[in-house]
Amino acid sequence: MLKRTRSVFLLAPLFVAAAVVSSPMAHAQDKAITTFKVHHVIGLQAIQHNAKGQVMVTKDSLTFSSGPTKSDLAINSIEDVQTGADSQRIIGGTLGALTMFAPYGSGRFLSLFRSKIDTLTIEYRDPNGGLHGAIFTLPQGQASMLKSQLVAAGAKASPVPAQEAPKS
Amino acid sequence: MKLRSKRCMPIFFAAGVLLFAALFISPQWSAVAAQASAAPPAPIHASALQIEQIRAEDVKLPAEFQMAMYEHVIEEVEKTRRFQHLYRDGDRDAANAADLVTLKCTVTGFKPGSAEKRQVTTVAGKTSVTVHLVFTDKNGQKLAENDVQGKVQFFGENLRATFDFGKKVAAVVRQDFAPMKPAKA
């Protein structure tokens, strides 16, 4: 009886620890599966360049939503998905441009602070067969996850070519 | 003797100037004159243009560059208002266009550069992409060809070179093609 209770007491913390450790991971995985925060560089119809938004892969489409605007891309129209690596200034946009005029070269110094990003390039065809290309940037490490989701949903993807990504 | 050499100085100087003019200025001037006398090529009239996918056979070009260049070319050429119809690569409707011109773009050079170097040093880290453009008619006959370089030299991330490329292709289109005829009311 004593041995049994002792083993229960020993196992209980293990279960608790496993639950504590695994639940955020599982939650994170679930979160990763549902949406990706992206920048739309170019290529989607009716979406502005450099629009921030979210990408969601469903059974038969990739949906980009930026506020009220949405753009759907049929998975079966995707001909190729390729990932790449790049980097960007941490302080970007108009403020980043203005820092270039900051005194004593401080703007240049700020340019040294850069964050690594992933790029995802999607080649797709419209209903007439016309070629389109959509480019997204994502936080580092997420492009391959999104690509694998697209491939799992039925998108075609060529093997990764051995080429140098441009240094930024 | 000294006086004679002083008198000769202007003559030598004038002779030198004339020689310089004969050697350097005259060939350049004749080239300019020849260019001016040669009539500029007549603009091409076409109602439809199909832009083929950008090829990079001998050059390692990242996929995002390739597609960004293509999208920027489409956007910028559309703004020129030289064609009634602009078709993308593989568009089935292009087969029905009467006077279709096809634009083939082949990447001949790519320098990745570095945005960080550009922003820190201003002078180093230029990103550039060189592309050979060929315009052909429906029978495959060459109508025009150009070499265009898209680059980002001072400000901007590397992909900005693709936007510059699109702008330059649009400039070539403006130069080589006649504007659209206004539609009759």
C-alpha cells in the first residue's frame, strides 16, 4: 500500500511537469498552424504592397487578410513555393529613412541593427493561365512551416535549389 | 633669341589646341552629328504585349527577385498606356490577339549586394540585376532589343532593385512603342 502511494506520488509530479511543458508547445504548434503574421511584398490581387497582415492555410485556399481586405488563393493554382532568407533594419519605414540624417553618423550606426527574416515566394496561375508571383516576408523560421502547410494542402513545390541568398 | 622664343610661344600653344581639337573633339563631334542625322527608329505599333516569365539560366537569381521583377515589370508597363491588352505568361487569351508582341527577359548578371553595407558606408554594397530584353512579333521576328540594369545604390533594401528594373523596362517601352490611339467616341 505504501509502495503504491509512493509510486503515485512519484509519477504525479512527472505528469504535472509533462502537462506544463507540453501544453504551451502544443498551443504554440496550434497557433503556428492557424495563422502567420506576414508582410505582403507584392503579387496578391487587390492588396497593397508592403501590407501587414495574416496568412491562413485552409483545406483548399491560402487566405491573406489585412484589416477588412482579404485575398484568397486557391491551393490548386499554386505551381511553386520557395523559401529564402533576408534581413531588414529593425527601425524601418519613414522613421528609418529619417534616421539616415541623424547627426554624428548615428543613423548609420542604427543600420547595423538588423533582424533576420524569411521570404516566401509563391508562383500561381490565374483562371486564364496567367502567371503571378506573390512574395511574403515572415519572421525567421516560419517560411518553411508555411511552405510545408501549403505542400500538405496540395500545393506544388520544387526542391530547394542550392543558391546563395543575398546578404542584406 | 629669348625674344624669338617668346614670340613663338603663342604659335605653339595655338598649334597644340588645334591638334587637340583634331584628335579628340572632331571624332566625337562627328559621332554626335552622325547620331543626329540618323533618323530615330520609328515607334512600333502594337495593341497587345505578352510578358514572358523572367529567365535566369546561367545566373543564380533568388526566387523572390525573379518574381518581384516580373510583377514590377507588369505593373510599370501597364502604367505606360502603350497597349490595349497586357498578357501575362501563359495567358490563353493572348493567342487571339492580332498584333501581339512578346517580351522575353533573360537575366545576364546579378550582384546580390548588401543593404547593410549601403546604409553604413553609402558607397559600397550596390545590388544590381542586368537583363537582356527582346521584343518579338507573332512570327518570332525581333522588333527591338535592349539591355537594362535595375539597381539600388544608396537607399533601400535589396528587392528595391526589382522596382528600379520595372521602371527602366517601362522607359524602354515608352521609347520603342507608339502610344495607344485614343478610342473614338
